[in-house]
Amino acid sequence: MKSVNILPEGYKEFYSVDLQKDKKMSLLVNGIAFVIGLLMFIPMNFFVPISTLFSMENGMAEYMIRMLSIAVLTVIYMVLHELVHGISMKLCGTKKVKYGFTGMYAFAGSDDYYGKKPYIFIALAPVVLWGIVLAVINFCVPYEWIWVVYFLQIVNISGAAGDFFVTAKFSGFSEDILVKDHGVGMVVYSKIYE
């Protein structure tokens, strides 16, 4: 699962995606994220009504702590999500990971090239890891806090819409592909496609 830092001879670019520049693609990915979020929100509301999040039964202070927790934990989650991408890149042999925030997207990227399977591992690692962690935590918190954690799970799953998109797209490509992920966009190279 090692990355390479020089594009091997004979490889040519055949596909690219840049969510910062391609507004159509950005709208598609954000639309997918919205649909995922909605599909997670609606059924959960039947099990634990969203009104529990806004309950003041235990006082205004706890209510305010829950609201503040959502804001703070969402920012922390976004940082941890990108760190897991970065750690996954390191596990695949990358020496230097670049982190950033564009105003719309937080990202981890590098100048290395990844094979198909390592790249899919890098793309899905955060959503899988944090999905499991948040699911376990959700079963351990008091009733009024379920939506706080579940909101983070919605952010986790829906926020990975771009990761799901590239995983689905790249899964259909040949096994020889190499992917260069510069953060909010990636370029795919192959010997086969031209």
C-alpha cells in the first residue's frame, strides 16, 4: 500500500475532479450530502424526537451546553476527519501531508500518487472509523444528548459525500490507476485510458 512520489512512465491523466473550481460537481456532491443528511435525520426522529435536543427539562444551562457542544464538537470532528485522512496517507507511505481549509472544504492532500485500493482506503478511513466511534458513543449518552452525538454522525456520513462519490467513481476504473489528491480535487492517471 505504498504511495509513489513520481508518476511512472507511460501514465497519462484521464480524469480529474476539483470541487473548488467545478461548480456543477460541487453542487452534485453537496446535493448528495444533503440527501444523506435528510435520510439520516427523518428516521431517527421517529425513534428519538428532535425535540429532546431542545428540552429544557434539566434547566437552561444544560440546554446551552448541548447547543455549544454541537458547535464545538463539529469543528473538532472536521479536524479529526482530515487528520484520519492524513494518517491514512502516512500509512500508505506519504512523507508530507498538506492540510487546509478553503472556506467551504477542509482537506488533507499530498503530492504523492496512490493506487486504487490505497486511495479508496484513504477516502473511506475517516467515515468508517468515526462512524463506529460515534455509534458506540451514541448508545452511552443520556437521552437528551443522543441528538448531539447523532448530529455529529450526520455530519460524519453526509460530510463524506465527496469521499463516497470518488470511491464509487474510481471503483469503476482499471486497477492500474494512480490518484494524486491535492485536497479539494484529484487527478487520476492510467496507462490504459487515454
